[in-house]
Amino acid sequence: MAERTRASWVSRPVGLRLPAELGRTAAAIVLVGAAYYLGARLGLSLSLVERNVTPLWPPSGIALAAFLVLGRSMWPAVALAALAVNLPISAGPVPALFTAVGNTLAPLVAAIVLERVGFRRQLASRRDALAIVFLGALASMTISATIGATTLVASKAIGIDQLAGAWAVWWTGDAMGVLAVAPFLLCIPLFWELEPWPTARWLEAAAILVLTVALALWTALSGLSLLFLVLPSLGWASWRLQLRGAAPAALTASLIATWSATHEFGPFAGTSLLEKMLTLQAFNATVALMSFFLAALVTERMRFARALTSAAADLEERVKTRTAQLTATNDRLRREIHQRYETEQQLTLEEARTRREHLIAETLQRNLLPDRMPDIPGVAVAARYIPATADLHVGGDWYDVIPLRGGLVGLVIGDVAGHGLQAAAAMAQLRMAVRAYAVHDPSPVAVMNGLHELVHELPMAELVTLLYVLYDPDAGTIRFTNAGHPPALLIDGADTRYLEDGLAPPLGVLAQWSYAEAAQQLRPGATLLLYTDGLVEERTLSIQDGLDRLQAEASGSQADLEALCDHVLSVLPENGEVADDIALVALRPLVLAGVPLSLDVPADARMLLPVRHAVSRWLRESGVDERGAGELVDACGAACSNVVRHAYGASPGDMHVEARIVDGTVELTVRDHGRRRTPPDRSSSLGLTLIRGLTDSVDVNSGPDGTTILMRRNVVIVHE
């Protein structure tokens, strides 16, 4: 069909941007324009009605292929050639211009869409074949058909009653041009990009092409409806030669069939225009779809077969290599076992005692360090412990995170000077003592006074440094005391600084010492970093240089706490070796205001109070009035208590708590994944009665996958 042009946006411009290559760009534009114009003349020569109705419009495929291979810089060639084709056959320059715009825009959109979906011009998979058929041809060509048919009506070349028919013929011709011509042009670069064909393959390709031409001519000239006899040869080409054979054969068959329809030969003789179009387009569509889908399927299967063969060969080689390695390793192990046996026989009793002491100290130290951080709703905590790489002795670095009553959190990090069993034993005593003192009285001064007397009275031979921090999530503050330990690092946006207040000598150095604590605001989102001196000390650098470098690396960091710890440890110390043990613990209050609250905690009675504190803090920071917040906290506590008592029985489980504000209504959700037991008393129903009295509505949904309690209450927002 006349008045067509395609301008496709290419997937990637192929190096035509440099001034030195302007000549090549210009030459490419000229060649594309000439090819488009000649293709248009060929399409017009195949018109079924006068000069306008053609069932195969090659320029659409030429334009799409040009954009996909050469880039969107080819659009001037397509636009100018389309205008040159349309001027002689249009009602005037304005209709010709609009038609050229449509012919340029349709392939441009097709190329953009194909690139966005990851289309590969090699048509090496069924996904690529589906993309070029449904996105490149059927969908995108509606643009040119709509603009062209509308222009014909506007220029009074056809009546409004002919709009639907003109649109259908236009769209069909453009789509067939894409399906028949574009794959042929896209297959041309494959002849030098892919593995070259041997002579026998070239002879087979020639035989297939000759057979296709012969069958197509015979069936096109025969009075019988035998066009389907061409399909086996096309299947042969797709199966044996893939796209490089299927595309030329399909294009040849389509051109011959179109030529036969144009001249009313064979099965097209004596038929109406509608019958010609239906027969021809059904044949062309069948040829294109069968050829390209079969070629893509065979290519995909061949690629999988090659990959499988390569993987099998690689696996076989790896098995051989691994077997040889295991054999060598086995021989080496035998020798090492024999040598170790001889060595053990030569060890003195003192050496054996030292090894046992080291093992005991290492086991003691690792068992006393927390195996996981406690779950503290509303607070993120991360920790790391890196043993020294240059020392076989076990050090006395340690840390702990202690959930305390009232929602308080105690953080402690310490370092017992020296190594071996004695340092590990001292570390164990101190860790247990800190927990005992903090449970009795969590204030920093009380804890430090107790530790001072303990170290002084034992007495411990090693020097002990310790930093104790008490975090109050309700007040958003920390109180701390530092006994000779490196200062904590506060990371609060652009403000990164060390907390150097509350200093005191190491524990037990002086007989008497009056400890004092310091306080600091810890905003949500800020990070507190505690560490031991192994992180900032190196033999070749002063400790101040290490502190400056740590501050620079952590400055302004808003990364996840785990990522922050990994980053700090990856850059400090510089040489990658750890001369001394490193303990590291980081705490960050989560930002709760303005975002929904989401908590995942164990269904354990010990978590009820922390959950209440987290929900209370979220309600307070969200501006909920004090009375409403208090009753919502009580309702949430009752729901969580219900989960702890009835959801899992003796088995461990977890519970999920969500909270959000929607149009002045707080929605609290408590969810578990257990199977509810029949409660031994009426506590469960009493809990629901309490919840209903504290909220405006309660929905309980219980099933085999768990129970969800949704509570709603209208609240007063004190501040935004």
C-alpha cells in the first residue's frame, strides 16, 4: 500500500556520533533512503487496486531493520524517502507530509518498543519472534495505518464509508512488510557475525531456495489452490538453516505469491479483491509466522544443546580435576597425619598444656559473645567480632547488648589487656557482672561503681577498659560512662563526632574513683558506634590517625547497620591484617514518625514490653493524643499477649505487628502463623473484650495459616 514509510528507533546507535565518521553516517542515510524508495516502488508495483492498495509494503520492514541495525540517526533518510514516495500519489503536499510522518513514526515506535522488551535482532528465541510479530508488526503498524487512512479521508481521496477498509488494507500491508522484509534484512549481518557455513551448507541453502522458488512459482501459476505446498520447503530451511535460511525463503515465497495475486495468476484468477487479500495475507502470515517461529525454536534448542554439551564437558573436566585434587589432597593428608603424629609424640608437656589452655580460652570467649543480637522493636543493632590474624593467642575483647526493664537498652564494650585463658576468664567475669549490675540498677554510674569494686577486689592482673551506654528509647537519649576505653562515635547526618565526656581511668587502676555520667540526644536515624582499639590502632600509625580515619569513613553514612559494619571493617585497618582483636557494636533508633510501623518479633512473653514501648513511641512520634495512644498500646499488648499464650503452645513461633494512620484512624494489626489451642480458661475472650472496649472496631480472622487481629480507633492528631 502506498504512502508508507518506517523510521525505527534503533536499539543502540552503532558508533556514528564522532565527527570523523560523519561521512559514513551520510553514506548510510543515503543508502537507507535509496533502499526505502526502491522498496516503495516495488510495493507500488504489487498494488491490487490502482496505485494505492498493496498487500505487501517492503519499506516498513526496511525502515525497522535500518533503525535496529544502524540507529535512530537514520530517521531523516526514512522521512525524506517516504515524502518522495507519497508526493506523486497524494492529493497534495500536506496529505503527503502527514502520511510520511505516520510512515516514519510507526517503525520508530516499533524499534523503541522492541528494544524496551529486550528484543535481539538475531531472532534467536521464541520471545524475539513473538516480539517482532505482535509488537513490531501487528501493534506498531496501527500507527501508520491510522494516520494514513485518516489522511485519505481528510484529503477526500476516499469516503468516510471506506475508512475501515482502507485502514485494514493499509495495516495489513505494513504488517506484512515488517514480517517478510525486516527478518530478511536482519539476517544479512548474521552471515559474518555467526559461524561461517561450510560448502555443503551453502549447497543445501541453494537447493532449498531453488526448491522454494520452483514450488512457489508452480503453485502460484497453477489453477489449483496448492500454495500450502511451499510450507515444507520453508520448514526445511528453518530447521536446517535457521534465520539465515528461513528469512530469504519466506521473503521469496511471499513476493512470488504477491506477484501472482497482482497479475491474477493461478489461485487468484477470477477472484474478487476481498478474496485475493484474504488468500494472500493468510498465506503470507502463515509463511512468516511458521518460518520465524520454527527458526527461533530450532536456534533456541541448538543453543540449549550446545550449552548442555559444554556444561557436560566442563563438568567432566572438573570431575577429573577434582578427583586428581582429592587424590593429591588425600596423599598429602596421609603424610600430614603421619607427620602430626610424630610431632605430637615430640611435644613437651608444657606445649600440650599451652594448646589446651588456648582451646579452652577460645571456646570460653566465643561462647560468651552473643550468638545473635536481641530483637529490640524500633531499634536496629549490629555487631562484629574479628579475631587477630597475626596472633595465635585469644584476646579479651568483648561486647554485649542487654534489653532492660522499662524498654531501656544497655550497650557495653570492653577490652581485657593480655591474652590467653586468664584474659578470657576475666572477660567472662566482667560480662556476667555487667548483666547482673545492669539488671539491679541500669544507671551508668551504678554499673561502673560495681565493676570498679569487683576489679579492685578480685584483683585482676590485667588492665580493663570498658564503655557502658544506657539508651532510653522513650526519651531518645543515651547516658554513658567511659573507663579508659576509645570513645563512642556518633553519626548523625553530617554531624559525625566522638563522645569524649564521662571519661574515667581504666577499671581498678585507682583504689577510689568517683564516676560521672554524660548524656547525649540520639535522634531516630542516628547511629552510635562502639568499638575496641584493634579497629583504630596500627603499629605504624598513631591512634589519633586511626580515629580520624574511622571518623572520615563513617561520616554521614546512612547505610544499613550491617553494611556500615562491613564497610568499616573492610577499610580499617589499611593493610587488611588485624594485629589485635576487633569488637564492634552499632545501635540506631529507627525512624518511626511518618511511616507505618512494622515489627517481626518472637512470640515470647519477654517481647511484650519492648513491643509496647515501640508502639507507644510510634504513636507519640506520630502525634496521637496521649489518651488514645495509651489505650491503643493496651489493646496491642492484649492482642500480643493473646498470641504468646494461645498461638503456638510449646513450639517456638513469631508474631507480626503493624500500625498505620489512615484518615485519622489508627489501624493496628497483630498476626501470628500458629494454630490456636482451645484456651484452658476464658482469658482469650476476656482479652478480646478488653480490646473491643479500647478500640472502635475489632476484626478477628482465624484459620489454619494463623490468626489476624485488626484493631481500629479514631484518634486526635496533636501535631503533624
